Amino acid sequence: MPDHDRPDTPAAALAALLDGNRRFVAGSPEHPHQDAAHRAHTADGQHPFAVILGCSDSRVAAEIVFDRGLGDLFVVRTAGHMLGAEVLASLEFAVSALGAPLIVVLGHDRCGAVTAALGAHDDGATPTGFLRTIVERLGPEVLAAQARRIDDPAAVGELHVRSTAERILDGSPAIAEAVAAGRCAIVGMTYALASGQVRTIASHGLPAGPAGAEPPVTSRDRRPRPRTVRRGR
Ligand SMILES: [Zn+2]
């Protein structure tokens, strides 16, 4: 049975996440839905109100930074929030089968995956092992950033968040349909390790200026495409 207080629209879900982040930043978290009664209540089924595709970085734990608890967030985390078939399938499941009204791509500053990709492109050396996969996946975005004379890691990280959000829409017809119908939205955010604050930098499927968020800076509805990079020039 869905919780009566579960946010059921994209805008309400985003507002709930931003509220939780404000509590976390202020050092006054409420730790909702972490008690034994709620644990028992959610055992029969899950109705998460947001899907988080975040970096695996140990300092960017979704339930903590958004001050949420059991059953609230459907979380997928990979190094550098890399998007592959399994990840896309997980996101699609959360939207199509569980009815989650919001997907958040959560990047962060000082991301090791972004730093590794930039370093490999700077020195021209292709790393081996797991780093190779990360560098190869991020390669096109690093090149796109270089073409725009962007080499600041934070700005490249933001490009990567925006690009990941767009690739979710491109890669999943089911999610694209849910966004077009207004049942779901996709938001890109970056998280600041030191302050704990999230910042909304991209949005698909939300009305302009949702509560507490900065105005969306990318949209598939706009043509020609607006300039979306505000730093690193
Ligand atoms: Zn990272």
C-alpha cells in the first residue's frame, strides 16, 4: 500500500528531495522512515518516489544526503554514474513497474572518474584494467568539453551529468514516454562534498522553476539548444 505522504508527482518528488538535502546541510536531519514500524510496513511492497543514479563515491550516499529512509529511494550507483544496459534496465524498472515519478542523475565535485578520464586524455596514455572502461566511456564527453575549451574538472563533471540525463531519455523509450506524458521527470544534480549541498543543473519534463530548484538549463523541447555551460571558460 502506498504511503499517504509519498510524493506522487515529479515536482513534489523533487521538492521532497531538496527539503531533505536542506535538513542534511543544516545538520538537522530527521532520518524519516528508518524506524522498525516503517521497516515492517514496507516489507510487503515498495513505492519509491525517486530513482537516484549516482556515483559510487563513498561520500555521496543517497539516503543520507537527501535525508530519507527505507522504501523512499530506488538507488543505482556506479563509478562516475556510468550508464550501461543493466543500469538502464534498473531505472526503467523503477519508473515502469514501481511508478517512480522522478529520476535524479547525481554527480559530484572532485569525482575520481572524471579526473581519471581528464588525466588520460591529457597525457594520451590509455590506462589498463577498470580505469580503461571509465576513460573509454567518458572519452566522448571529455572530447566534447575540449572542443568547447572546457577543462575544469567540475565543469566537465557537470557536462557528464547533463549528458547522462540525455542518454537515459535516448536509451529508454519507456522512460522517454513517461517523461513526455508527465508521469516522470529527469533531473541532473551535482553534490558538493564539503558543504553537502545539491544543485540542480539540468531538467527534463518539469515545468520551469520547480520549488527550490534553479531554473532548468537544458531541455529537449528547446531548439536551438541553449548554451548550458556557465563555468570553465
Ligand atoms: Zn564520483
